[in-house]
Amino acid sequence: MSENSVNACPKCGGKMDDGRVPKGLNWFSGYKSTSQKHFSFEVNFERAKACLDCGYVELYLDPKKLMSKLESKE
């Protein structure tokens, strides 16, 4: 995969800018699989990308952290 295709917006083809979720805000949102136990915590977003043309945003989490939550399921 070329560097241009990695940095291209999947919606409009524009340039994606690398970023992050601010430390204070990453505790207010996260991803929780429907397969996780009811009382387990979400996995926080660690990285983000935003399209400089259309504003589309992608959020990324640590897949190892998510897998550990799914594996600890009773």
C-alpha cells in the first residue's frame, strides 16, 4: 500500500492529518464491544486522523487492550 493511499481520506480522497484525542477527553468516550462483560470498562481511543477537506474523523484504539478485555470474558 502506498503512503498516499494510507494518508487518503476513505470518504473523499483528501489528505488525512494525524492527531490524537486530548488526554482529558479520552476518558469520556471509548469503544466497548457487545461481547465484553457488562461491568468492564471501555477501551480508550489513543490516536485519531482527520480529513483536511471534508472533516471525516477516524479514531484508533490499541487492539491488544481490546482483545484482553474480550479474552477475560466469563
